[in-house]
Amino acid sequence: MRGFARCDTEPSLPPRPSFSPAGRGSEALCPPRSPVRHTKRAIVLCAAALCTFGSLPARAATVEEFFSGRQIKFVVGSAGGGGYEFYSRLIIPYLSRHLPGHPLFVMQEMPGAAGMVAANYLYNIARHDGSEIGMVGRGVGIEPLLDPKDRGPRYVASKFNWIGTPQQEVGLVFMRLPSPIATMQDLKTHELIVSGTTSAAAPSYYPRLMNALLGTRFKVVEGYKSSQEALLALERGEVEGHCSGSVSATLRARMEPLIEAGKVKILAQLGREKDPDYPDVPLILDLAATPADRQILELAFTQQVMAWPLVAPPGVPAERIAAMRDAFDAAMRDPDFLAEAARQKLIVNPLSGEKIAGLLDRIYASPKDVLDRVAALSERN
């Protein structure tokens, strides 16, 4: 055990002094020491040494020593087949490459409640030493603000250690064709049935938010287990539309053939900025009627900025968090990583963990009247 001296054997006794009855010198006049008395004295000395060493602070393992030869549990807060899995599998080898000690990452899917199950696990159950991290749902950071009465989040978002996101996303509003709806303005008089997952996830929350702020008439059918199943419902004609939380490569590959075939149309973009690939599709922020409405939309779209967030539990030693953030940033610049991302057609537009934390701090410091209105909108829906 590092920093701790152990006494594993009995103290050895010195040989007795020779005693010759024929020659009564000084040796003969001094009787041999009692082995019992000597043993007690040696034990006392050993105990004293143990106390001395025990009182010294144990040397903490360096970052490299901690991670070397270790397995890191990497929790993915979504079912397989979507962007969370693809980005996680892409990042993990390069995170290991750039992290001191080069640990082995073991990925475990933990879907549920739009990534909140994984977030609750990391916050409350996982080891808080750096041996368990993960990629949680993008709404995890601001869900406690969007719906203060939601009992699902069992965490304080600001206490998480945010590591970074490989991509900042923009969502899209899809609609099946043919349809009497041509623009977002038409949604004020025509209902559009869209597929959703859970109330906290973008496909369900964004339509309700637009109904409240823009007067649209989205009808959300919830209960689909993942965004992939929700998209499949659109393809099958079970619903008339879908509000995606991203424009990831997997989504583009799936939807663009339908768009080119004239079977699906993009009505609007959901985010703080437009995706340059869709310059003619309106941004929802630009449709806000008042500056106050726009501010609420900007707050809600914060989760688009932290689209695929890597996070560590609270309480992890600061030097290990710094190492993980440095490794993430280095991975995002790694030529091999960028080449692999391009091969998989995954977009890389990263945001550091420090910037995510700073963004959340600013959002949580929003004026009370804005936060109260966000909460009221959640109650109304």
C-alpha cells in the first residue's frame, strides 16, 4: 500500500551472548537479556514506527498512475443506433490515446428519459474518482430549468464536470408530403401530428414550446423509445412530422433521400444559429414575436449547443478532470480522429468543457422573470 509501512514479520532476536562458566569475565557477570522483554521492546518500536509513518500524508497517485491499466466505464445515455452511440464509439479510442496512462474504456448503454437515467446514475451511484464517465442527453444540463417540477433530475447540473461536446447541433422540423401546410405560419391554423419520445427530450419539448410561444398547432405522440423509432414512425406514415434535435450525419443520411424524392420537407431550423447547408430554411428564433420570446427560445436551445455532452460525476479530483478535458480537446484536433469522423460522415464542431460549464452558469443566472416564464410554459404544456 502506497505511503504506508507494513510490519509483516515478527522482530528477530539477536543471538544470546556467549557464556562460559570457566572464564568469569564481564560477559559472565551480565546475564543474557530476556527474550520476552526484548520482544516487547521490539514490538513497541515497530508500533511507534507504524504510527510515525501513518501520521504522514499518503502520496496521492499521479494522473498517469491512476489511469494506467485501469478500465473506465463509459455510460451512453441512449439506445443504440443513434448519434450518441456513433459519437461515443468515435471518441473513445482517441480519448484513451491522449489521456495519461491510456486506460481501456468499456461502453455501456443506459437509455431512458432522454439521457436522464444515465445522468442520475453518474451523479448518484457511479464512483466519483474518474473511473466512470459518460455521454448524457443534451437536455440534461437545462431540464431542471425548463421544468422545475419535474422529479426526474436527481442532480445539480452545475456540479457535474463537463468534459466537452464534439458537435454543436441544429434541430429540424420535418413534415411528410403531400400536406396542406407550406410554412410555419400555416401551422397556426393546421394541426401537425409529430412523433416524440419523452417529455424532456427535444422531439417532444420543442413542439410544445413552439405551440406556447408561436401559436403553432403541433400534436405530439409520445412513447417512442428513441429518436430512431420516432423517425421510423414518420417514414411509415404513422405521424405527419417530427422535430429533430440534431442534423447529425445519421439523420442526414436517413432523411435526405426522402427530401430529394419529394416525400419530406424541412419547415424550420431549431437552434441558436442556422445550419449553412439549409440557408433557405427559416430559423425559429427569427419567428419570435417579441424579444422576450426570443430570449426564452435561446435558453431552450442551449441544449443544441451542448449536443453530445461528455460528463464526469461531481467530486472527481480536479487534476483528473483537467486531464480528461485536455485529452478531449487534443482528440478533437487529432488528424486521425478528424479523418475517421469524415469517413463516417460525422460533423465535428466541438465545444470545450469549460465553455459548456460557463454557458450553463450564464443560463442559470438568467433574470428571474425569464426563468419563471419558462417554468410557466412547461406547466401549461
